[in-house]
Amino acid sequence: MTLARRIIPCLDVDAGRVVKGVEFAGLRDMGDPEQLAARYNREGADELILLDIAASRAGRATFLETVRRVAQQLNIPFTAGGGIRRLEDGNAVLRAGADKVTVNTAAVERPELISELAAQFGSQAVVLSMDVKKTNTGWEVFIRGGAESSGRDAAAWAHEGVARGAGEILLTSIDRDGTCSGFDCGLTAAIAAQVSVPVIASGGAKTFDDFLAVFDEGHADAALAASIFHTAEHSIGALKTFLAGRGVPVRLSR
Amino acid sequence: MKVSIIDYGAGNLPSVERALRCLGAETECVTKPEQVATARALILPGVGHFSAFVTGLRERNLTAVLRQALAGGIPLLGICLGLQAMFSSSAEAPGEAGLDLIHDNVQALPTNVKSPHIGWNQLRRLRKGILLREIPDDAYFYFAHSYAAAVSELHTAAACDHGFPFTAVLEQENLMAVQFHPEKSGEAGSRVLRNFLEWVR
């Protein structure tokens, strides 16, 4: 009896379409969110994350509609976020059918947001998303889609976020995101050692060995990827069979 | 057959509703005491804080009628917090009384493991029950909780381990409950809901 390591496909959406950028820039259309969600649900994904990358006020209604439509396709856990600034934003996303909500920039600017969401919906529904980049001073948290330094140390921020009630950390390496050079195992291990909640590693996944490394060396509880699954370069089922063969506990669907 | 899902003002009702409808069940969300009293089968879903849950039931005057309905033998399936609510109390909200149908207390997960316990885990069957019928022994279910009830010979049909062995499936006469989320547990979870529906029929 073991808690399985999770494989989580991520849909970055903009105006109702799935997009993918390289190092947070240069967007490319990757398909329809409902169709991709249904495929991942079928292929044995352990969870699905949907992120509104533009996160604009104007695009809010469209995003919530996407959340609603994607939720209909799933019988696995579903996390949504992007542009969650207030309690009401979180409530709207959960009411649209998500099980958990992610917070990022707004939580850095006003950390009470985490506490408010956790008090209302429980820690299990609050995922602190952190975009991290290596700088001269160490691992630093960046905000506004990776455009701006927050001046916060990643480990300290993870620690504070959990103390405020975040139930999971979604940790994205800006340096690795979209580069296909593998997860940042050092960063992941450093944050995992710092917090008492599960850590989802994100950014840089390319090969099956990258996933093996982030579980073995990075001590990740879950690993997230987008483009390699969207392009059908790798199927989730084949990845999980590979991991199971290497001794990683995963949920294999029959 | 119609199942009545108790809406106490929180919790993820739509996904539970959708999962049941996919299995051909008719569902209604109930908020009034008379709806609870006349239900054929009840679902008590639950996400959130124990005290919000207890308060939500109380504000809708559902506590007494629910206890009465269950004492009268109406089948109930509790999900996640819906399992914990059946107990006398929870460490999550000391001083708040639960439904007190199971005379024990819900505990916090120990501090030596990651908490919340979030993710897919397996079960250990303690007896031949109803909810896990025809589900492979090594099936995974999705958990998301920070509190849990200790294993008891009286009501635990299956246990899970996370820091300590806890009740993952509870079956005691007409009271059934699962600590995991069947509506989020893929095929295996769907089978749990189907087993409940078939048992009620």
C-alpha cells in the first residue's frame, strides 16, 4: 500500500484554446481543452491542471466557461487557476467544477489570500504555484508570468505559503520551462525538504528518464508536463508503465 | 431510483451529481428537513472544514432530521468530510459536535508524514464488504484530507495507511462512508458508487 507518484498534464489556456510557450514566451496553439482533457482522463492522468495564462479580467468569463466544460470530461481531480486575486475568484473557479485552485502573483502581493482561501475551502483545495528562477542570490520567486522578480527566496516563500494554509506546492522552474532539458531536480528537492505538503514539479520535462529523476532525486510527489503530452510525443500510459518498471509507485489503469 | 444529495452550503456537489447520473441514478440536491426525512437514499458529500460543515447542517435545521433518518435505517453514503461528520467530534474543530452516529473521534494525521494526504492510495481490506465489491485489491483511490478516523473492528471495512492506519471505507448497517473521493477516483471510484446504488435498490 503506497501513495502513488502522480503524473499531471497541464493545459495552459488563452481565450478558450490550449497554448504552449517556450520559457514563458512565444505562444503556439495546441488544441481544444475539452478534447485534450477527455484524452488525458482516458489515458490514466492522475489529475489535470488548467491555467489561464493571460489571466485578464476581460477573459474571466471565457476562462470560467472553459473550466466548466473541462470539468464535465473528468473523473479525476481537477485544479484550475491563473488570475486568482480574491476569495471570490477562487470561489468562482471551484463552483465552475474545479476541486482545487492555484494562486501565484496575487498571493505574493497579498499572502493573506492563501489563508482566506484555506479557511473557506480547506487546505486540500489550495495550491500555491511558484515560478522560480536561479539568480545571483539563489532561487528566487518571480511573478506576472515570470516577468518580474518578487525579491522573495523560494524556500522561504514555500514555507510561508504552507504555514498560511496551502495544501500543495506547484513548483515551476522558469529556467527549464519549455526547454525540454529535464526537471530542475535540485530545486525540487530543496523545496520538498522545506515543506510538509506535496510538491508538484514542473518545467522542462522531455524524456521518461526526466520523470524518473524528478521522483528519485527531486523527491517530487507529482510531476507536471504539457507539450510532450499534447503533441502525443509520449502517452501517459507508456510513461507510467516505464516508471512502474523502475520501481516508482504509480497508478496503472486497466 | 432517486438519491438525495445533502447540500449544506459547501462541498463539490456537481461532480458527485455527475458521477451518479453517469451510472443512471436520478439525483436531487436537498436543503430542507422534510426532503431529508422522505429520502430513499442519502449522499453526504464533503469538502472543507469540519466546523463549516457542522454549522451548515445546523443553520439549515438538518442535524436532527438527519440523525433521525439514519436511526430509521435510510441508507447513507458519506464522502470524505461526510465520513468524518458521522463521528462524535473532530480534532479539526474541538468543541463542535458531529452527528455522533459513530462514537469515536476524528484525529489529525501525524506530523511525521506529508499533510494533507493528497493523492492516489491503495486500501487494505479488513472484511468482505459492499462498497468494494468486484474492485481489484490493488486499485487506487484519490484522497485529499488532513484528518482521519482510526480503524475500528466495529465499522472499518477497509483501511489505508498514512502516518497511521485509518478508516478508508466504513460500513455499519445502513451507514456507509469513504474517506477518499469516489467521484474523483476514475473507474474504481465509479464502481464504488455503483455498488452503493445497487445495494440501495
